Amino acid sequence: MVTSPPQYFHLHLVSDSTGETLTTIAKAAAVQYAQMRAIEHVYPLVRTPRQLQRTLQEIEQTPGIVLCTIVNKTLASEIERRCREIQVPCLHVLQPIMQVFEGYLGAASTPTVAGQHVLDADYFRRIEALNFSMAHDDGRLPDNMSEADICILGISRTSKTPTSIYLAQRGFKTTNLPLVPMLPLPKRLTEPHDAFVVCLVASPERIAEIRRNRAMMMADRDLDTYVDRSQIAAEVTYTRKLSAKYGWPVIDVTRRSVEETAAAIVKLMHDQKPRTGDNQDITGGRDGSAP
């Protein structure tokens, strides 16, 4: 008799820090098994034997895959021992990576709990960028555009604000401006400055769908025009014409997540500053295909 795979499974994420690293790794792996649902159990800040004991009791009650990032060798060994006893798989996700580092560098690591969250200059740079981006959201461009690292342009519902906030969390001072065809661009945007300007577009169908879902919150708008696909297509065309005129790159976000859009922006910014007449258009989504 052939046993069918389970419809769901328990996924235990044990960390001595915030658990962000584990959550990201676990999600990247779990989405490869779309036919099964992962029930996540996250245990952050596990740093004492007592905290670990409570965590192991919960794992024993709902057995499943155990992933952990525990620096303390005594606690890490205890997790391995108990998982062997209850016969569930356990993996220290950073261990293979650290082995590669040690082999290449020829030096042992210095165990540091939550080392990636240390309050150093980089941390405060990210906080400063986040404060800047929140203060310069939705058209509130800085008086001096060179204060911004990135400026995102796009018509309504092209994910300008979420992308700006995500970039700020990575340390980039980001501002954004809604594009409205009948309104002129601010003069300081078209004058020389050091900010990297990028335009976001999406398919009219996608924008219309998002706008329709938001319509109840926008009673002050002409909703028929706001969700009209031909009108949206004209707005997208306007964006592309602006990008061609000023040499700003374009990213089609129709099939992109905020994270993917941000990564594309950073890559463009690092690869090249826009040159006069250079209109680079990144279309499509995850596989690079046209929408």
C-alpha cells in the first residue's frame, strides 16, 4: 500500500535571537512543498536551560521538523539529544555555513548570540534611513534631493511605500512620489541631484484589481476613472514616457514581491547610475518573462 504524504506538518524554529534568520530559511524551504501546509512554531530568545526545556516539551507534544540557530554548545547538544530520543529531525542551519567559513578562513568562529543585531553604526544607519523614509513618503520629497539615496516614482498602487520602507530597513534613505499625468513634476526632481530615481509600473489589470479592493477607503476619488483600465494604461504610458525623457530605469512590479522589487532597485543602483538617454526596462516577474 502506497502511503500518501501528509497534508500538513509541524515546523519548529528554535533561536537564541529574534528567529528572523530561521523564519526566512524555513519559508524558502517550505514553499517548495506547496501540496503540504507547514504549521510554524517559533521559539525566539531561547538562551537558558529552563527556556529550552519548555520549548522541547512543546516539540514533543507536536513532533515535526526542528530547525535551530543556537550558539551555546550545551543547549545545542541538548536539542540534538532530545530530538534523537523522540525521533524527529533536527538541523542547526548555520552549522554547515560556519564549517565552510572555517575551512576557507582557517580560523575558528567566535560564538556571538544575536551578533547580526548588534547596536553598531550600521544599525543606527538603518534607523536613520527608516526615519527619513517615513518622513518623506507619498510625495513629501526632501528639499535637497541629494539627501535621499533612492527616489521611487509610480502611479497609484504600484507598491511605492512598502518598497520604500523595505529599502529603508536595509539602510537606504528612500523617498517616493505618486505620478499624476496632469500634475507637473517637482522642479527639484528634474534638477541635478545624487538620488537614484527609478519608476515602477504594473499591468493595468493588476493595478485595477488593487485599486478596486481599496475603493471603499477612497470615497473622495472618482472611482469610475480610478479603476478604469484604459485610464490606468494611459497612466502607465505616461510613466514610461517620463522614464524615457529623463533616463530613469523602469521596473515592472506586476509579478514581483516588494522584496524582489527592492533587490532589483539595489542591483540597478549598484550596477550603474542612470546615464542620459539610458532607459533600462526590467519587465516581467520572477522568471523574467513578460507579464
